[in-house]
Amino acid sequence: MTGAEPSAARRGSARARLLEAAAGLFYAEGIAATGIDTVIAEAGVAKMSLYNNFSSQEELVLAYLESRHQEWMELYRHRAQGAVSPEDGVLAVFDAYLDHAEAAYVHAFRGCGLLNAAAELPAGARGREAVRRHKEEVEEVLAAHLERLAPRPLAQETAEQLSFLLEGAMSRAGLDGGPDRLRRARGMAERILAGLGREP
């Protein structure tokens, strides 16, 4: 009916299109360089659809960050299904990062979309907090696997070490525009895990 409130399905569809458009543009061009009108045009929806689904640009950015978090978690869960040992579980984290790096991007691989976004946001921004929580969760995943291999203090220290390795490799891979640094980081992680088994 003309003038009626859009159905839930149609609102959801508009939200999904806006989020997909924002995700592609934010990753390829950056948040600050992407205007709302560009997102609307890319999504192919009416301007009012944006404000019906997101109360502000900040809300759109937060939704984007949450979608990136969920995307990575799904990549990890898929990889972890085949893990038969704690070592496999740790390496599944590295493989999830590799899967992310090897995915097709319109303007090539630019590193971690979450860290890229955080670098653009001011101190204290809700988006930076969301990115921090994501990184903490990744480290907790590593620690959970490692605690099956070593005492808790050593497991947590090693999880932090591997987290630093991942972030450094991801940053360098983003600058290189390809996943080679992540593959090398995975090999380093395997050697760290092998040494962990020999700890007194």
C-alpha cells in the first residue's frame, strides 16, 4: 500500500544492502573517505532507508565492525571444525586470517579491516572499543587452545606472543597486498608450538 511502512523483509533487505555497500567501500576506500551518499548510491536504496536502519553514521560504522567480527569468527569456526589437537586449533586461527587475506577484494587486500577502521577513529570512539574486544577475543581463542598444552601462565603468555605475531604479519601483508607474510607467520607459529611441547 502506498505510504505504508515497509515490511520487515524489505527493511532487512535494505539494511543488508546498505551494510554490504558500506563494508566494501569502508574497506577499499576508508571510512573518512566514504560519504553517506556514496554508500546509498552503491546500495541502490532510497536515502530514507539509511536513516530507517541506522540512526547515524557511527551506527553504520559499528554495524560494519560487528559484521567484520562475525565474518572472521565464521572463518575461524569453519577452520576449527577440522582441528583434532590443540596445535590444530591454534593454527586454525592463522588459517582464518589467511582465508581473509585470500578473499577477493575489489581494490586488493589492505590488511585487517578492523584495524584499518580503528586507525581512523578518535580515541574513545565506540568503534575502537569494538575492535579492541575483537582482538581480545582472538587472543582468548588462542589461549583456550594453548591451555591444553601448557600451564595457564605460559599459555596466556604464548597466546599474547602469537597475537602479536598475527597482528604484525597482518599489517605487513596489508602493505604488501598479499598473504605471504601470513603464511610465514603460520610457519613461525608451528615452530613456537613445537618448542612449547619441550618446555620444562
